[in-house]
Amino acid sequence: METKKQEKKKGLIIIPAYNEAESIKDTVENIIKNAPSFDYIVINDCSKDATLQILKENKLNYINLPVNLGIGGAVQTGYRYALQNAYECAVQVDGDGQHDPVFLEKMFEHMKETKADMVIGSRFLEKKGFQSTGTRRLGIKYFTGLIKMITRKKVTDPTSGLRMVGANIIKLFATDYPKDYPEPESTTYVLRLGMKVEEIPVIMKERQGGVSSINFKKSIYYMIKVTLAIFIAGLARPKKV
Amino acid sequence: MIMTTTLRIILSVGIVLYFVFVIVMIRKKTLSLKYSLLWLLMGVVLLCLIIWPELLGLLCKCLGIVDTMNCLFTIALVFALIIIMSLTSIVSKQDEKLKVLVQQLGILEKEAKETNCQVEFIKKDL
């Protein structure tokens, strides 16, 4: 059903969605309005609510996964799709409306200027907008320190889902992407491979609808698993060209 | 029977090598980190018990086991059983996911034929 567009779009916006029936329509319409030079694709991760129905009713562009894969698997589906459709640039935007698509053009410009491989939208560079809860900020600071120790690069918002990547990372992530809590680990991996990661300040909003998928018990598992994953990703070395 | 120092050294080195092995396997994607966590935890617990025999002695007292070696075996066995059980659970979930995939593919093939649509699965690499 998807035909080649006449004018070449700047990139693909990957919108992972799990049980986002409340916010998905507004989120996508907002994206279409504020980032018209990008294509978008919603990845419905086998939602149990009315998400699929809403996507169909509003004739939105989507991929429907028959089995739930989690955020890593869903986003990776987007990267595979981007690779197979020869996009030069891909950007993740959450399906819950927390990310503001007005920043996408800025991220694209920054990526071109600095010739970066990845541009992360950071909540904490200018500390504007929704700054997340205190405990989460502590956890994020911990990961910032850990990643700095392993890669020598300070990433102020390593868990940010608002990330734009270029063609070589699309190729990498399409086949090699962590299954859960993928952001800090993949950032470490990409840095260890010698790729250039930049950050620009963005403003994120508070969750508009639905419930976040992380609770306390999961948080402990998350901290341990991601710490280990970062160390192991830290063992990566740049591939000899 | 108390463990001899020789045995403790051999086991400690063995467990460290085991850690290296597991981590290399995770790097190579032969093992996924998520399912290897229990294996790593087992290694950590056993290593602690071997390096600190006081800990092992305390555990023996709590469990009512006389022989420290027996205690070590018991812990290792319990871990092994927990890991096997978790594997059974993982396999069960995968079985269910595969079933759904098969069913969806079957339905997809039918619908593709009906709309005369050529479906090509691009096989980059799996």
C-alpha cells in the first residue's frame, strides 16, 4: 500500500505504540502538522486496547505486530522498515505525546551541521519542561555517570526516547538492538563503536494519557540489567574498516 | 567437612572463568543478557560462599546441614532448578508466540492471494 513518494522525505519518524488509544490520534496528527517533511510509521506492538482500531479509523500509517515485542522490538521494526525503504534518517518519537515534534527539524539541522551519527533530544541540557520524577532523575544521573565512565562522553539524557539517527545507525539497529530498556545500552554501544553522538535541548511534556509501564519491582530489575548491559556494551570496539 | 584451600582456589578460578565465558557469549549474541541474569547471579552467590567460608558456615547452620560441601551442592542445585524452571516458562511463552505467528501468516497468505498481492519477505539476515 505504501508507494514511493514523489519528493524525497528527510527521514522516517518511528512511533512505537503500546496501549496508547487515548493519545495516539492526537500525537500523530501533531506530528503530521509540525514535521511535514518527514514520513511517519506507527508500530502497534500488539496493543490490547483500541489503539489498532483508532489507527484504522483515522487511516494512519502503521505496522501491526501480531505478537508483543516490547519497546526494543517495536522500535527495531521501525528501523528495519527504514532500512528496507532506504531512508537516510530515522527518529523515534513516543506514542504518548511526551515528545514535541517541533524539535525534529532542529535535530535534523543539528545532525547535518555536526555530521553526527545520532542526535538525542535531552530534557536536562537546559532543564526546561517536564523534568520527570525525582527518583527517575537520580537513576538517569547514575546512567549518565556510568556511560561517561565507559565511553568518556557525557550524555545528559541517556534514557530519552527522542533520538534521531543517520543511515549507518539505521543499518546497525535494524539487526542489532536491545530488547528491553534499549536506550542507555544502545547509546553506549554506538559510542564505543566510535560514532558521533550529539545532544540538543528539548522540552518534553507530561504523559497525556495511559499509564507508564515501569513500576518499583521492575525498576530494580531495570537498574541491574541496564548496568550490566552497559558494561557489556562497553566491551565493544570500533570495527576495523 | 571443611573445604580445603586448594579446592576453594580451584573453584574460585573456575567461577571467574565461567563469568568470562558467559560474558563473551553475551557479547557474541549467543546468549541474551536477559536470560543469562540468573546464570550470572548463581556465579556471584557461589563465588561469595567460596570466598567467605564464614558465610557458608552461617548458611549451613540456618539450613541444618552438617557438611559444608553438601551445603554448596544444595545451593548450586537449587539455582540450577530455578534456572531450568525459568527456561520452561520462557519456552512456553515462545511456543505461544510462535503459534500466533503461524496463525497470522496463514491468514496473511490467504488474504494476499485474495487481493492478488505479491508478498515478498525480504530476508536481510536473522
